[in-house]
Amino acid sequence: MQRSEVRSVVFVHGTGVREESYGTTLDTVRSRLAGLRPGIETRGCFWGREAGAELALGGVSIPGYTESGGGRDDEAVAVWGVLYRDPGYELRLLGLRPAAPSGDGRGQSPSRKLLEQLSAYTPPPQVRAAFAEHGLDDALDRAVRAVAGSPELRDAAATADEGGHEHRHAFARAVVAATLTDAADHGADALDGLRRDALLTLLAADLHSQGRTLAGAVAKAAATPALRALTRHARRRRGAHNDDLILPAVGDILRYQARGHELRRLIRRTVEHAPGDRVTLIAHSLGGVACVDLLIEEGIERVDQLITVGSQAPFFYEAGALVSLQHPHRPPAHFPRRWLNLYDPRDLLSFRAAQVFPEVATDHEVDNRQPFPFSHSAYWSNRKVWDAVGTWLG
């Protein structure tokens, strides 16, 4: 009997999205897709921290602008929110770095040594006992196997230096996040942050001891660049000034136009790590622009379907602002032939694609019954949107 193809979905969010709103939207997308195609695997590509806009000097360029509210605790909680939904996120960021030097040739390279150690990692009795106190021993076993065998770890290990301090800590965070998510899926109550952090410290200390690191390696790893990259963008909070509306939404668009390769690399790596034979990209707003650019620049064989929602890609092309393609040039032969573009006429940031790219795009108009700007984020609760997506996937 011939095996049927397995399809997965990668969801790419849009402009202005940060941890809290991303998590809510991803949960909705996963739930809706599971209802349409039971068993389908949905991966999120969260780029708001790594490739989104930030005010490098705290907003000193904006007259009268002040930053208000929140603190480091809020940022840490928001980061865990991302890791619970995508435990391999930090490892994926590490995998985007340049490969580390292979060593002096007199022994195993640091990357090979790290990959062998982490791939074969077995929690020792004292670590297992700490997790077992909270009924997490079975979930820990499943999480270790999943993270140890993940493509995210394989790619991250290739960028590890001697000792791999940062990579070991990212592995520990991924395991803890996957453990707690697995336990929650099986009906367990959530741990509070202090107990979670205590488990992380114990697990990370054991992983660092395997690398023969000096005392204090956990603290060193927590302060290393990839983790700072994950936490450096404070959650965006509305202040007293209308200038807060500029960032991150408009700032993300400006940054993408200047340095969009960062976002496109992250999308490509997320697709590479997605399971299955075929991948459907579902992208909102600026995420749709980035996906169109990526698929024009590169032929990604597994991606055979693109669904854009409230996207500006057609307008960018017509206005001469699409990074990857300028009129009158057309999408290359490797671009997916199945592109569904959903738009709402009341959404001023959504545009039609079928007349701009007739050889590949199909438009589908929906009515979110909301004024702008609410119309731009109301797609995910619109039944007509999911009816169209279900038909397209089918």
C-alpha cells in the first residue's frame, strides 16, 4: 500500500506582534487547523524578538517619548510563553549562527562532542528525583528524547564552541519547557515560576558539569548573546504618547525593508525543522511579505502551498518595494503554484494578489465586520477564513 503524504503547517505572524499576542494567535491557529485536519502538525515561526524592531536608544529620537511599565520579570515570563509553544526556538536561533571552527584536528570538534553528549543525555537520579516530586518523570523522559533527537539541536550544535555553555543552557530550557508542556497536555497542573526555575537550574548544572565547565557556568550561559537576543526586546506596552503606535508595528516594516534577510532565514530554518513531506506556509501581514520574498529568492521543494492573510506583498510589488522581485519580472518557476490570498476590503493593510500574480495567486475576499485597524487582526476568529483554508488544504 502506498504511503500517503504527510503535511505540516508553518505559521508566520505579522507586524507588531510580540510574545503575548503571538501565543494567543498561535493557539487559535493550531486549534482551528486541528479541527480541519486532525493530527496535522503546526509549527510557529516567532520572529518578533529576533527580527522585529526596537528602539536602540530607548526612544530618544522621538520628542516627548518615555518608556513606561514592566520590568525584567515581565520579560522572563513572556520568554517562557514562547518556549512553551516552541521549545526549540532558542536552539533554532543558535543554529542560525556561523559554524564554529572545527578545532585543531587532534580530537573531536567541539560541535561533534556536544552533539554526541546531548543526543545521548540521560538525566541522573538526582535530577529525575526532583522532577518526580512534581509527577514529571515520564514527561521529562519524553521531553529529553524529543529535544535530543530534534533537528534544532543538530543545527545548533554545529555552531558550538569549546564547552558549549550557551548551547547546554538552551538545551536545558528546551527540555524544561517541553516537559511542562507535555505534562499540561496530560492534565497536570502548572508549576509556579520558582519551582520551574529550580528544575532548570538543577538540569542545567548537570549538563554543564558534563562539559567540565567552571563553577558559575549557568550564570554565564544565562548572560550569553543568544539568550540576550531572546530577551532584549521588552514587551511593548502602550504609554501616554501616540508615538508608541509607531513601534513595533511600523518599525517592523521599516526594519524588514532594511534587514529582511534575518526574518527570511528564520522562516527557512523553521520550515527545515517542520515534520512531514509537504509544508503549507500560512502567513499574516508582513509575515506574508517575507514568505513571498523567501519563496521567490529560493526554491524550497517541500513548500508547495502558500496562504497569505491580510498581506501587503501584492502592493509592495506594484509599488516597486518588494525586495525580491521588481515589475515587470514574474515569479520564478520554483515559486509554489498554489497561493491563496485572503483579504478584507475594510483592512487597509490587505491587498489583492490574483491580478498582480495571476499565474500563481488566487484571491478570496472575507468580511471581518470590523473597522480598521481591528479588521487587520480579526481574521483568525472569522469562520469564513477557516472555511477557505480548509478547502485549500483539502
